[in-house]
Amino acid sequence: MKKLLSYLLPFTKEIPSKINGTLEITLMNGKKVLDSQNANYSYGTLQKLLTYGLSQIDIPEDSQILLLGLGGGSIIHPLQEKFNHKGKITAVEIDEVIIKIAKNEFDITGSSTLEIICDDALHYVNQCTKQFEIIIIDIFIDNQVPEPFYEEEFWKKTIDLIPPKGKVVFNAGINLKENTKIKQLKSKFESQIEFIQYNNVQGTNTLLIGEKK
């Protein structure tokens, strides 16, 4: 009944998170979305822009994928269904509340093809020893990418986790115009990885898509 009524009037419930502030789950037109106070976290524009970014690269069926920032898990189903990915996805999410939301509200649970790890992405990348053909970086606190994910230390280690011809998809920020951090990032690693920058994806976001040389 609630799903049918949502076509007339959206239902919203708020869930507090120490890391992400107040999160909102809204049932509207029969579908749920997860939002922070100022940004869509899952199943709205975010799902569309990440799907667009992934459509720009080749995704081998059996590739190993690292997802830094699970959110509500909205990119999991497109990877497995639209892109026919059958390999292992390792999803790292710092916020236990969001992991519970992904499971309880969106049916995103661990399986033989999806491992969900509650950890800081910085810590995970620093201690990781295996490689991934594709790394997706989608880490926001509300509508901002935390500063460490633009920095050289993080990217040096991240690039080490990608084999030659491996890809990285970075949701780099919202409403970026001239962003010196992105320019510096591209310049610093141009000998190791070839970046293509996509601006105003879904009208707001900047995507960096790179291939390791």
C-alpha cells in the first residue's frame, strides 16, 4: 500500500549517522532513494552518473572490481545486470549505518560475488596487497569529497593496485569549475595513468576516468 501511495505523496524517513549526518530514505513513485542533507547518495542521479562513467570503459566479465564508497549500493545491480559483470566486487564503506541501510532498505548483502567491508577507504588502500582491474572511487561526506582523496599519497597507492590497462573511475566532485586539485592530480600522475575528464555529468558532477599505462 505504501508503495502505491508513494506515486501520490513521497514518504521520507530520517536516519542519524555520526559520519554522514542525517540521512534520508525517500519512497517516491514506487522507488527508494538515499540522500544526505544536500546530495543524492544512491539510486537517484548518482546511479545514473556512475552508470554513465562505467559505460565509457570496458568491463571484463570476470574482472576484479574495488568499490570505495558503497553508499546504498546503487551501482551493484547495474554492474551485474547492465554490464554483465560476474566477477568479484569488493565494496569498502566506512559508515556502519550506511551498510545497514544498503542491506535493510535496498537488499544489498554480501555474497560470493560481493564482499562488503566496513573500513576507512584510506586504511584499506594502504594495507591492500591485491590488484583490481577496475577501481571505482565514490566517496562523499554530504556533497564534498574529503580532501585526502585528492592527495598524492592516496593516489600513489591506488595506482599500485591497478595492473597495466586497468581502469579507475573517480567521482571527483560537484559543481567543480576550475579545480586546482584535479589539475595537480592529473599532472602528477600523467606518466602513469591517462585521465579523461568529464564535466557536468548529470548537470553537476565531474568524473575522472583513467587507464594505467
